[in-house]
Amino acid sequence: MNIKQLGWNAYFESHFELYRGQDLFPARVVRAGGGFYTLLGAEGEQTATLAGQVRHASTHDALPAVGDWVAIDSPLEGSIRIHGILPRQTALKRATVANRKGLAEKPGVPQVLAANVDIAMIVSGLNNDYNPRRIERYLTLVHESGATPIIVLNKSDLCPETQALRAEIESIAYGTPVLVTSAKRGEGLAELTPHLEAGKTLVLIGSSGAGKSTLLNRLACSDHQRTSEVSAAVGKGMHTTTHRELFPLPGGALVIDTPGLRELHLWGESEAGLASTFPEVVGFAAQCRFNDCQHEAEPDCGIRQALHEGTLDPARLESYLKQRAEIASSKMQHELAAQVAQKRKRKSPSRQGKRWRPEHGDGQ
């Protein structure tokens, strides 16, 4: 497999110029975990670790993620190390959250779910998993990343109201394709075919039990990922996919499968993703007399006027305001974390000096 088949393009070619004179070679991250990275390149599959300078210089979200392109030692060497990560064309990020043991990750730090993705397929089951508000959150995540979203309503075999639910999602998708499939029965997959272009990278995202792994196995014509039955009691699936991994498909496209997300805390470096998900809310807000209108008691409020006339769905407005507050909170936490890190960095030399003087005197 040559690197163009793995998604290599002119963008990555230009950014790799920095490494050309260093006897390094490009490869793509297909799996990561435990400090080890599984890569695919011109020489096939390789396992690598991070070079020291990369490990110490990289921030949490700058470490290699599945889908990243990296610069590595010659594959002919015994031990392969990653010496650089190429700039990403796109990156799906969410805000980090506390884990089950109550040990919070660093506040305000984004987690990269997948890198260099062309298309993000938001997979939602047409059973108890169906939730328009959750789909809106995924749309904001994808719009912010720079990837193109596609909504896949899966498990049509379990739903007698498929077309009605499809129409409901189309009404909030604003031009995003909404496809209906039954991965279990292999129905509706022909609608996905035009999006599976050779050299393009797709990612499957959604809740546990939405059928992402079953969909991947159908597209790959192989059992790449283990699947399990959804609980009949609660309509939720188990985490059968436990890690992110990139798989080449028979037709030349590449798909990243991801574990189901129980929680999706939004991360945004701007409000561009939010504006793309809620264009009608942003449009009505632009009609407000005041730029800082809170849409409460101010005169000539475009939002309140639209609610009064029935041209704006209150549920959409509530979802928009909730997402906007969450993104603002993530940005504030990130700024505070950066300030704390900077203060610690400034204090570090003085602390070293205090330790030096008692041990070695003042030098006089």
C-alpha cells in the first residue's frame, strides 16, 4: 500500500518538507495506546514510540492521535521512533471530563477523537438511542472540526416510523445528508457508497449500541470489530469497541471506528461550529437591536420576536444556549489552566534557586 492510498495529499507533502533532509519517512497512525503507536506506511505496518523531544514538548492534544501523519525513523531500523507530527487538516475534539474514579483530567484540555478526517458519520440508532438534541451536539463537534458531517440513522429494522424520524432530523440538519440504514440486515448501505471515495478518511461517531461496528463490518465485508446485542431493557449497547482504529476498506476509503461516547462535552476554539449547527438561531439573533442582547427584556429582540411568531423552535433555542454556555466554559477553563501553567513555569527558576542556596551557599 502506498501512502497516497492512506490519504496522503499535497497538504501533507508540503508540511513534510521540514523532515526531508533528516532521513525521516511519513507514516499514518492507525492505533494508539500504552505509549505505543501502530503505523501504516510505504513499508506496511510498524510499531513506534515517541522520541523524547516530541514526548516532552507536546501538549496533551498535540500528541499523535489516530489519523495523524507522523515523521519516523527508517522502517529498516530496529527501533522506530516518532520525531514529528504533521499539522492536522481537521481534528475532532471534545472537552475532557472526570473519569469514573473521580480523578479529573487536566481541566480545559481537549481530547482528540480523530485527526485528518474528511467525513464524519454521526451514527444514531432508531431505537432508544434516537435523540435529536444529541445529534445537534455531534453536528457542532463535526462542524467545528472542519470535517463534513453525514447523519446515519441506523437500525431501521427496529423502527416503524423511519421516514417521520428522518424528516425530523432533516429539519434540524440544514443541508447535512441524512441517510437511513439497517447495518444488521445490510439495508440502505448503497446510500453510503458515494461517500466512500478512495483515499478519503471517514470516522464513525455516536453512542454505544448505535451500530457503528456492525456498520464498519458491513462496509469492510469483514468482521473487523466485535459486536454485541443491545440490552432489550434499556436499549443501550456495551462498549464492544474499546479503542480508536483506522481500517482501509476494499474500495480504497479509510474508516476510523471509535468507542461509543457516553458523554459528549463540547470543545470549541470559536463559535463557528455552533453557528453552522444553528443557522436560524444565529440569523434571528442578528436582527436584535443590540449586539450584546441577552434575549430577555431588551427591546427589538429578534429571538423573542421569532419565538412569538412561531418561526423559531424553543427547543432549538434552548439547545443552542446550552451548547454556547458549555463551549464558553471550556474556553474559560482552558485559559485558566494556561495561566496556572505559566505561573508555575515562572516560579520554577526561583524555586531552584532557593534549593541551591542552602546546599551550596550564596556564591560569595
